[in-house]
Amino acid sequence: MNEKTEGAIAILAAFFVLFSALLAPLVSVVIAIVALAALGVYKLWPRG
């Protein structure tokens, strides 16, 4: 994944977390943790 795509995904995730925080703070925390974990797994997963 190139840096431009990665940046766009990060910005979209940040907006999603911010808007979900307006509705329910606990949901926002869960979304942020899941998104960070998914990105970490994606970055660290060995590619064939």
C-alpha cells in the first residue's frame, strides 16, 4: 500500500471515530482500537 492510500485510510478512520464519539464514546473507543489493531496486523503480516 502506498503512502497516499495509507494517509487517506487514516484520515477516513479519524473522521469516523470523531463522528462516532458524538453518538457514543464507548463505541468510539472500540472502533479506534479495532482500527489500530487491523492496521497493525496488515502492516506486520508477511506478504508472499
